Amino acid sequence: MIPNYILNYIEKKVFPDKYERVNKSERKISMKHLVQNINENGDIYIDIFSCIGKHTKDICTYKINKKLQLEDINLQNHILKEFFSISIYTEKMEENVIIDNEYINILYEAAYEKAICNYFVANDECSDKIWSLIKKLKSWSQKTYEGNKMPFGILFDMDDDCIDTDIEYANFLDSKFSANLSDGINSAILLNKYGKFITYLPNDIQFDFGVNHQDGKHIFTPQKYEKFSSRCCKNMLGLILTETGQILLIKERRIFFVYKNNNWIYYSYNLFSNSIFEHLGYDKCQDLSLKKDFTKFVSSIYSSILDMIFAGEGCCISIVKEKYLNDCRNNFYESLNTVNSNVLIKEKKSIITKCIDNRKFVSLSRKLRQDLLSYDGALILREDGSFEAVGEIVKLDSKSSEGGGRTKAAKLLATVGIGIKVSEDGSIDCYGTKDVEQKDENTTVDDMIIKLFEIN
């Protein structure tokens, strides 16, 4: 068997939403390396193995979360390949061997980072150039220039393979003179696919790199990086070091990876949207107009969550099913019991109502959406995208023992729709309701909910 220390790395680092490890007896095992298999029920499996000697193959099979898309699975394949390329075990090692070695940990972290670059850029040479720049930006994240942390914004034009330029930008980053040239907000440095310097780009004018800003595609990055990210389409890739020391990898106008607190986070919009669509039944919706509107609604929520994360704030947000609105109002809200006696709550409600001005969530500016999410309590939305409550203090289930106040609120609201908890550290947890055959007075919220996905 493959040693547990390898499988532990795989399950910790490979999956944005963990696969289910299954027994070989459940299905006929393919002996091919990293083969994707689909059975008659539409279940998708991946077999992973590593060779020992010439004849022995160890197999471990994972059942894939159906909400993942091909791009997610391709990423996981890249990571698995890198992990197994550095796996150091022999026939004499036992299955449950424990290796607590700092060198091994560093090796696997480097393999994970290398796999990210390989996924981000198909060409090995270009991948190595991006990896080199990431390591230089990591170094800058620990330094200051004239007492300040310095941001950087770097674009790669993967269509530019010109070899006439000889300025290797990674080498220039070793110099303090590189600190002033770009920030990813107002300016960027443009490199060719081999990491060679091309030009400086101010963001106060638009360069035409084939960007069609009218194509209707969403930009899934924090708002302040929208101009930079709008360039990151087709074969243009983006790399940002923020003032807070986070590294952003941007492709197709959305964040794919964020390096934060010595950890890489993979932000899968597909996982986010598919989970919500499926749980609320919109994946089977035949009304194309309704489905399109709901897509925009979910996209606006995701964008606002990113704004909260990169502002260093957490929040709780919920989508309540129409049929449960009265139950939600009667049983979950604290403020409804005090609104008539508390002048401040009345004023808050009046001002927020005027700010919203009968508009739906998707129609508000990103800044206003962020401000509304910043209130203590939960932001509660209806399925049509209209507002149900802002900064609502939710009555928590005293029987629920797991998580803090924000987690408990998200779980409770999940019993009437979807509950999402966003943490300051950048993690996202989404909850929904599972079928409970029999409910009684001892049934808790924890008994009723399931975690639809997590991003951390």
C-alpha cells in the first residue's frame, strides 16, 4: 500500500473539496497512471499509484466530487504527479510509516508550488520562470523598502516568445530598485513568456491586448485589482504581491491561487457556484432567463466575498428559499423582537433601506455590497437576489456545539437555504440541509446540515 504520509499530503493539499477514498472492491481498478474513470452512474474516479521496482504497483482510488470541473481535476493531476515524483519509499517500508522530517515537509511544499506553476502554464520552461518570480516575491513579502511593504504587479504575455530582449526580470527583483515600478493597482510590469522585460504599463490608460470588456465575463478578483485583472484573459497571466504580503495568481480574469500565511489557497469558483446551483435546484432549471439571472446573483456574491477576504474581514451570508421566509422571520431573527423599542435599530433600518433603494444585491456597487457585509450579524438574501435582512443577529441553537458564532449562524440559516461563513484568514465554508428521516426535540442543527464545500 501507499504509505499514509503520502496520502495525508495528497488529501491535505490536492483537493479543494476532498475526494472520497474508496476500496478497490467497489469497482474494477484500472492500472493506468492517474486515470480518470466514469461509471454508469456518472461517478468519476481517479486511480493513483507509484511503482516500486519493476513489477509492483500500489493503488489508491478516489471518488471525485461531481461539482468539480475539468480544470479542477487537471490541477489535482498536476499536484499528484509532482508528489509522486518525489515520493521516497521502498518495498521495506510499512504502510503506516511515520516520517516527521522537516526536509520532507519542505520538499512536499515545494512540489505543491511547482505543480501550481505547471498547471498555470503548460510549458515547463515558462512554468519555471513563474516559479522563480514567485520565490522572489516571497522574499520581498518579508522585506520593506524605506520602511514600507512593497506591492508588485506582473503580467506575462504567453503569446510573446521574442528572444531579442535580454532583461531577466527575476534577476532585477534582487535589486531594491525594482520596488517602485509596479503595484498591481495603478501599474504593472509586462513580461514575455520567458520572464523577459517588455514594458511598463500604467493602468490609467487601456492597452489593447485583445481584451473584450463587453463580453459579459465576470472578473473574480478583489475590486481594487479589477483593472489589472481585466488584462488577464486569453494568454495573459497575472502575478500580484499585495502590501499585506499575499501573492495572487490570476488567469482568465479570476484568482486561481492565493499565497497567504505560508499556505496556498485554491479558489475554485466552479466549486462555489456548482454547489449552490445544485443544492437550490437551479442546475435543473429549464428557464434560461431565470438561470442566467441566478448565475449573475451567485457571481456577485462570490466577488463580494473576495472583497471581504482581501479587506481582512469575515462575514456570514445566506440565501433563503422562498418557501422558508416566514419560518426564518418567525424563528431566527433577534432584532424583530426589539425593533419597536430601539431607536438605533430603527435608524439603521431606515438608512440601509434608502441605500439599497429597492435594488437587488447584484445591482449594487461592489463597495456598497462590501459595506453591507461588514455589519455585525448576517446578510440574508432571498432567492431572487433581493434583500431580506442586513446585519441580522441570528438566534443561535444552544444545542449546537461546533464552531464560533459566525459558523453557528451559517449552519442555522442553512436549514432554510444556504449558509456561507467567510473567515478573515480567507477560508470559505458553505452549508446546506440534508434529509433527516425523523426529527424530535433532541434534533440539533448539526444533525440537519451538511457542508457543501470548503475553500481553505
